[in-house]
Amino acid sequence: MKNEEFLQFKNEIRSELDSILAYWKTNSVDTVNGGFYGRRDFNNNLIADANKGVILNTRLLWSFSAAGNFYKNDTYKTYADRAYAYLKTYFQDQEFEGLYWELDHEGNPVNKRKQIYAQAFSIYALSEFYRYTSNEDALNWAISLFNIIEKYARDNKLNGYLEAFQENWSPIEDMRLSEKDDNSAKTMNTHLHILEAYTNLLQVTGSSAVKEALKNLTKLFLEKFLDTRTNHFQLFFDTQWKRANNVVSFGHDIEAVWLIVDACKAIANKDLLQQAEQVTLEVASTFLKEAYIPQKGVVNEQDMDTGEIDTDRHWWPQMEAIVGLQYAFEISGEEHFRTAQLDIWQYTKNHIIDHKNGEWHFRVNKNNEPYTSEDKLSMWKAPYHNSRACMLVLN
């Protein structure tokens, strides 16, 4: 790739970052009931009485805080403060600690389960908010959530972290993060978000306890979740680390490698970092062979037992690919990683970004037709993946 091509790419990324943040500033703020709305449909129509999920709200807190840190100004402080205040007032469980999973549109809890994925994402957001505002209460809350996860979710006998609990942290039968997931006790997805949360928390605290937990997590990814025969991360396990199925999520593969590299840098372990960088190249190479189609983006999943491929193009794997391939290029200097990165951006720009209604389509099919049943703003549709990727590429 020529330097001018990469410069144009970065200019387009910077412009898109501005557009993403402008969308969420304009379309997400709930001026009636506080905090942020829970849903806008495909056409950006507001569903004012939609429930509010903790994942959307923590991702908004992270995104506005990260944007403030990226631009080094107070432009996003009002929005970050709003997200923090709403989380503390409405999502925080004052009796049993942790954060609820879901509220109604007025802020009343409707699902009080304690999903470790959500507690981890709260740490990620709160530590970023602390980095932006120096709010000590936010940092203390993040540390307390770390202690809660370590107390209730960490499996001190067989290692890893359990997926979910009842409101009072007692066991729960249905641990699923969403209806499409397996009901597994230990999942790669939750561990991945604990990993990114602990990395962020370690960077702002230097805590030896966080460092130990993060080092353990990096080893789990490199030794338990990674199948070195296929260069894929396995997704679902029971408490004994027996694999539940053989489905591969390509987006999670390419997201995991760069997050593991960042974790190894945070704990300052040269041996683990060297191992993680080698894994990055292997996983990224496999990703290009199996998930990436030139001029047609990144497919979603594959069942490795049946060979069946989910050919939908979701918005977030495109951007995680752009970051993961950036890391692979920087580690190796191999130009094909950067060429694929630019090509995926061209595909995203042409087919994933919604140039009519703003923000991005949740997913499109193999013919690049968007699913009109998918929302523009929802519990799972937030500015985190795409804004983060833009900021990382620009940095």
C-alpha cells in the first residue's frame, strides 16, 4: 500500500469517528427519563418506552470517555458524566452490589441477574471514565467490581470465570448472555471482556492483584481457549473445560489477538508478549483465509463440524478486523495484512455504514442487503466497536 492510500484511509477513519460520535450525541440522550434511550429501529425511529440495558449504557460511558481522552478536550464530558450518573443511580445494586442487567424505560429494574460480562464491561467503562475525569469514586467503584468478580466468579479450583449469577450472587441455571448463545458455564466472550477490563484497570491502578488476574487470563486464552491446531478460539465450555460445540466466531478471533497483545504489554511480560504476537500472526493469517473475502468483507461464523457458514456481515467484526490486521502488520511488516485492512474498510464504507439514516447497519446479508428488522440503537448496538477501532487506528 502506498503512503498516500494509508493517509487517505486514516482521514476517512477520522471523519467517520466524528460522524459516529455526532450520531450518538444527537440520537441517544433520553431527555424525559434520564440517561439514554434503549432503542431506535432500523429507520432510526425512536422507541421511547424500550427497556434500557446495562451493556448499551456502559458502552456509552466507555465511548464518550475514550473520545474525550482521544481528543483531549471536554467535548464529551457532559455525555460521559450523564452515563456515569445514570449507571450509579439506576443500574447499581445497592443491596447486593454489582449492576443489574436491564431496566425499564423509567429506570426500574426488570432483570436483576448478575452477568459477569456486564460487571466486566462496567470496569472497562469506569476505568476509562476515571482516565478522562480523574473521578476517584468511579475508580473505587471499578476496583470494588474487580473484587466482586474475583470473589464470586473466579473458579479457584479449575480456573476461569463463571458466566452468571442470581441477583444475590447465588447460582443461576440459565447462564446465557443472549438467546443465541449456548448455556455454558465458561465462555470465551465473557473472558475476553474481563481481559480488556482488567487491562484498562491495571493501566490506571498498577494493582498487583489486577496484574496477577490479568496474567492468568492471558494464559487461559493462549492455553485453554486457543485451539493451536486450527488457530481459532473456542467459545463455549462447561465448568470442567469440556467444549460445548465447535462453532468459530471470526470477529471474536481477530478481536482477541490484539486484546491479548495489549494485556501482555500491560503486565510487562516479554515472554507472554512474544507468544501473543506469534499467535496474532497465526490467527490473523487463518482469518484472512477463512473469514475474509476480498471486496466482500468478513463473514460471521462457521460450524467447523458441519462446515456451515453464517455468511452475514455484522458491523463489528469488520472493525475488529481492521484493528487486528493493523497489529499483525505492525508485528510482521507483511503488506498483505494492511492491504486486507484497507479493503475491509472500503467494504464497510460502501455497505455497512448507513448513509441514509446515520450510524451503521447491524448486519447485511451476502448480497449486501441490510436486515431491516435490526435496530440502529439497542442493548447490543452501541458505538463501542466502531469508535474504538477508529481511535486505535488513528493512534
